[in-house]
Amino acid sequence: MPVSRIILFMWLTAVVLQGCVEPFTPEINESQESLVVEGMLTDQSGIQTIYLSRSSPFNYPGFIPERYSVVWIVDENGTYYQLSEQEEGVYQLYMTPFRGTSYKLRIITTDNQEYESDYVMLPSPCPSIDSIYFEIETRETEDPEEPLEGIQFYLDLEAGEDEARNYRWELEETWAYNAAHIIQYYYDGVLHNMDDPFKYYHCWYTGRISNIFTASSKHSVSNRIYKYPLHYVSSETHRLQVRYSLLVKQYALSDEAFEYWDQMRMQLQESGGLYEAQPPQIRGNIYNVDDPNELVMGFFSVASVAEKRIFVDIGREFHYPRIKCILDTINRMDEIPPPVYFPVYMRSLSPMGTGPPYGVGRGICFDCRYGGGSIEKPDFWE
């Protein structure tokens, strides 16, 4: 999920009521759907991606892709690199490392509106990440008898004087999880023995963490960041139960890009509801060529990148919620629609151990893919 999805509505909060003591439904002018742009050109060979969407109504949040646009990256020599729409609102291009020193983004939408960014120069080299680590941390909840258990991730880096001092981090998490039961038999009109009982038992799920993480050392004597807090993973879910992995991508930013993302981070943290102070309207570096006053959300930047991955094996440290899986009891195979699965050692519930009734089920009880993941093991998984 692109970061822009979590900030599509931030500018709307500027017109929400402040300082009222009675609940009400605010009247919000939603006639204008602003263009939302999220994109970054990196110094890594590979797929470069630009996300285009429209801000959705305040009361009906969602991702509204901006389709069929023409999108280019343009270098200082006037060379155009065109991106193609691979998914709805997702424009991509494979590029080798930088050939120029500065770039801009150019967009023409289906209604012939033309948008551009300022030219952006490549900042100083991005230093490597020294370490990513975690500490077990218990947090208080509303119930003093039920504290929250989990782990807090941190990051350290120490860079040279000639390296970047403004940073933003993107986090991608992957975790392994299991279905509740291993399959012994399955019924699809005919009863079959499961050749591989573990085929749908192990899954891996990968997703982006939507928080914004920024820091700068430009006002410090040393180019060092120590114990920067990333995200917290609690035992309220099954993320830590089997194995967990965190990939951290570190971007070196210009002063302008850092200022934008740091304001977005602060606004996201401080916008607590209808009665908070009004946040400022944050503008990026993208504008409508014919109407500079039009509000365009997002920032196009050029960045050098470093990344690091950590694996976590801590499953038995905590208590985890049980997977909600209740087997159905049937006397005939055709009582519920197939496919129907029989767990290992639980085919029959009769006192003799053979014949009906049977304990059967489906969904997440037997097929881990119902949890949103894939049975394909990631290439990086150790």
C-alpha cells in the first residue's frame, strides 16, 4: 500500500470543526478531488514507481486510482523516460542507475491537465544502516491487568561528513503463519487422501507499514542517529508466533524533501480528532502548469538508498490469541458445500473412531491462504 493512502485526507482536517463541545457532522466541501502523487526516483537499478490517485470523500475514504495518464521522468538534458500503467494508478519503468544529475516528473491526465514537479537533484550518498534491533517491551493499556506485550524495533547509523544527513525510512514486514489444522483428507464430491498434508498449512504474508519515519542529523556535530524508534509489534496478532522479518529501506533526502516528509510525519501524529488544533496545509513540489493555485498532494524526490533486513524468532516468549476455528460436525459428506477438509487424527468423532459423525472444516482452519498470505516461500526467507 503506498504511503499516500494514509495521507489522502490530511488536508481535509484543516476545515473540520475546532473547539466545539457538542458532536456534529461537519459539512465538508468535497467538490474538488485533488490529484495525489507519490513517487521517488532512486539510484538503484530496477523498477521505478509512481502512484497516481485522487483524494476520496471524507466520509467514504478509499483509494481512487488516476488511470490512463501519461507519466514521464525528465532529466536536465530534456531526455524523457515514459512510465506505463501496470496496475490501476500504478505507473512503472525499469531504469538503470542515474544518467543525469537532476530530474523532474511530468504528468498529463485524461482531461488534458498537465502537472510538473520542480527539478530535483540527487542528494549526498546514502550511508549504510549500521544495525536494526529490537527490545521486548510491555505497554500499558486501559486495563491494568492486561498489559500489551511485544517488541519495539530500533535503528542505528553512523555516517561520514560527506554523506547525507536527512533520512526517511520505509518498512516492509513479512511473517510466517500456519493454519489451525493439517489436512489428512478432503472431499470435493469424492473423498481423497491429501498427498501433501502441509500444502496449505504454511503461509507468508508481506505488507508495507504505513507509518512515516524521518530523522535528520544536520544540526548535530556528528552524523549519527542512535536508537531511532521504528514500529512496535504486539502479541495481539500472530505476527511473531512463527517467524517475523522486517526490511528497512533508508532514503537520503534533500532538505526540501525532508521538510515535506517531516511535516507529514508530525501532522499524522498530532491529528488526533475533530477537536485538535488545525494542521497546516502542506504543499509538495508538484503543481498544475496552467493553474499553480490548484492543490496537488505529494512530493517527487530523487534519493539514494540503503536497506537492511532483520529476522525475529521469538514465538514462545508471548501468549497469542487462538485462531478462531470451530470444526463442523456432519453425518454425511454432502451436508455442507465442498471442498471439505478432514484434520489429521480427527477424521471421525464416533466412539468407535470410524464412521460418522465427522469433524470437518474449511477456510483458515485448513487453508492458510484465507489469512491473506501465500504458500510460496519468499526468496529471501532463511
